[in-house]
Amino acid sequence: MTELSLILRLARNDFSYFFRTKWLMAILISLHLSDMLVVALVYKNLMSINYFQFFVPAVIVMGLFVAALDTGRRIWLAIREGVIQYYLSLPITLRGIVVAYLLAGGLAAVVYSSSLLLIALVVLPAQAVWNTFILLPFLFILAMGLAGIAATLAALASTHGEYFFACQQVVQTVLLTLSTVFYPIEVVKTYFPAILVNIVSANPLSLAAEAMRQYTFSGYPVQPLLLISILLTSLPFTIVGAIAYLAVLRTFRVKGKL
Amino acid sequence: MLDVLRLVWFDLRHEIYPPVWITLQWFSFAIQIFLYGALISQLVPSTTQMPSYQQFYAVGFIVMMTFDVGSHAGREFVEAAHEGRLPYLLCLPISRSKLFLSIALKGGLELALMLMIPFAITLTLIGNLTVVSVVAAAATLFCLGFGVAGLMLGLSFIAFKSSDLYSAITTGLSAIIVRFSTVLYPLAVMARTSPGYASAAMFSPLTYGADLVRLFLGFNPGILLDPTTAVAVLTALAVSTLGLGTFLLGRLVEGVRSG
């Protein structure tokens, strides 16, 4: 069996594990559907902008983000429960294991967010659905980057569950708050200092949410610069995550523990 | 009483050493109020009924934290059954009522620890308060916390069949209970969106908790629920669900294990 087919098998296993975790699916679906169909709709009647139109595309990106971050939980579980030892006994290189996890994380996030997109298309008219197909590969790269962040956290936390979940929540809160997922950049500019405005603008979640709003739902022509920005801001996370997870696997192989 | 306190400390020290969860809750509160709340309130036009959405949201977030701590207490009971700690506690030379008291006390202390700083910040943010209003608001939060913990304990019988199913139901339910409540928005705005949403909000205990706390903290009563109904619902919830928890602990948990 070739390395590639082993990577794909491992990725498939991890991918299916994500969708088989019943409690996780219950959380994600109830959270995102209620965000889309309750919070966005009610806020629309409370706010000065059409918040439903603004927030529904962002919920898709939030779904992508949260689903990608779950990769970290699966890696952490594999470390805690010793499944990682089993992976190390497989005829696959360490790099192969890392690639399989990142691929599975990215793919699970894209599939999950695509299901949210389908629901969003029912409740909010989209001007250019076909633009989504151009966006999808970039969202996949973004999801791999986010999975990389999660992998880094899992690697750093080792078997200490409380630290892992705490770090994950901090990262999740900070990345979402410092983005334009919940509020337009004009509002951010009136409140934040220039340096924070730059961080918010460069946040890959802001870029993805903006791309989804502009290209899929508003129907503006796709701008390659925004897509390249998503790529450039996501890749470092993927690389750092891959290196961190690889280091963990190497330590495991040499010492048998972390 | 010493036995009860020892049991409380036995469980509570895991939360304090190291205080990861408490610190995390305080950090989340700070981010939610001073970044998210401040920015989102720029989008909500101030009216005479609701001059500042940030203050409205701060109280809502405190109520959400109370809900989180309450449901955590319930889930911990299930985890205790799942991990074998419950059979150990049941075989201790201590009466069931004392055991239940220790669980309730631990929940109350945990709630106090979690809310101490966020509640103080919220009070400072709102300002112009009296001792009575602050005490009444805190008492409402405790009543709500006990009610939610009791509700989650009541649902624990599901976990004795399948803990996975319990987690799915409670976590899914939590998101729905928060969204369909007045934690994030006034009832009148929900009714304007859909009468169905407003009707659903009337079934959420958080609606009564949030509106009663807001009333005590000086929000315009015009956008809040009738306080008499809120007091009645919260008291009924706390008494009935805690009663159910006592019954479960006294009769049903012997020999069960969470699968």
C-alpha cells in the first residue's frame, strides 16, 4: 500500500470520527442553526443595519472555524488515550500522520460548513452561488490553517485536558472577537486603535467572512487579491501546526511519552 | 456539618488548584463585555427604553455564566457516575441528605467564585445601585443557578442509559435555551421578529432570570417581564428541580452506572 493511500485511509478514519461524535454534532448544529435562524433574525429587528444579511454568511465561516478546531480535540484525545501509539505502529511516516490529520480537519470543516451554506442559501438569497466553488479551495486551506492552530494547542497541552480546552477557548474567543464576523469593519474602526484595526482586517476569519458576503451572497466579481490574502494568512498556521504535531510524534516515538 | 464541608472542599479544590476554569470565565467575560459587547452596541441605536445595549448584554452574559455553572454542576454529577466517583461517595458514612447538601453547597460556592468579579464589573458598569437591588439580583442569580443545576441533575437519568446521549441532549438544549430567551435581546424585539420566538422564550428559565436581574439593577420595566411571574417561575424551578435531584440521589442512583 502506498504512503498516499495510507494517508487517505487515516484521514478518512479521522474525518468519519468527527461526524460520528453525536454530542459534538448536537452542539455544532444547535449553535449554528440557532445563530442563523434566531440570533441573526432577532438582531435584525434591533439593529441599525440588516444584520441577518450581514451575519448569516459569517455563521458559515464560524462553522468552518469551530469544526476545524475540533481537530485539536481529536489529536489531544489520541495523545491522552494512547491511540497515538497505535498510529506510530502503522507503516506510515510521521509526516504522513500529520498530513492525514490536517487533511481530515480541513475536509471535515469544509463539509460541515457546506451544509450550513446550503441552509443559508434557503434563508438568504445568494446572487452568485457559483462563486462559492471558487472560494471552496481557499476555505479548505483556511480550515487546514485553523486545524494547524488546534494541532499546535493539542501538542502544547499534551495530556493536560484543562489547559488544552482553556487555550482552545481563549484562541476561539480572541480570533472571533478580533474579526469582522460579528460587526462591520467601519464599527471596528470607530472603536479600536489603528493597530487592532489592522489585526482585525488581516484576520483570516474576517477575510473569509468578507469573501462569503461579497462574492457568494452579494454577487460581486471575485477579487484574486482577497483570495491570495486568505491563502497567505492561513498557510503560516498550517505550517506551525504541522511542525508542532510532528515534534510531538517524534518525541513519542523516541521517549514513548511526552 | 464538618463532613459536608470536607466533601465540598474535596470537589471544589479541583476547580481552584489550578484555577483554570475560573480564570477562563473571567477572561471570557472581559472580552465579551469590553470588546464584543462594546462593538455590537454601536449597532444598536440607543432608545429611552434601552439607553445602552452593552449594559443589557453584560447582565445577559452574567445570566449565561450562571447557566453554564449550573449545568456544569449537573454534568459533573453524571461524570461522577461515569468515572466511579459516585459509588465511592455513596458508600461513605454520610446520609444522602448531607451528600445532596454538599453537592448544592459546592455548586453555590462555585457560582459565587465564578461570578464575583464579573458581577462586580457589571455593577460598576451600570452604576447608581442600592444594597437591596444588588442583594436581590445576586439572590436571583443563585436561585437560577440552583434551578439549572437541578434541571441538569433531573436529566441525568438519561445518562444512566447513555452518557453520549445525555451530553448531546444537554449541550444541544443549552444552546436553544440561551438563544430562545431574553438574555441577548428584549422580549418585545423577539415578538416583533416572530410571535413563535417570544412564545418559546416564555418556556426558557433564563428569560425570567435575566429580566428579574435587570429589573433589580434598574432597567426600564417597560421592556421586561412581570416580576411577580418571574419570581414565581424561578422559585418553582429551583424548588421542583432540586426536589427531583434529592429524590434521584435518595432513591435512584444506588447501583447505577453511566454507560
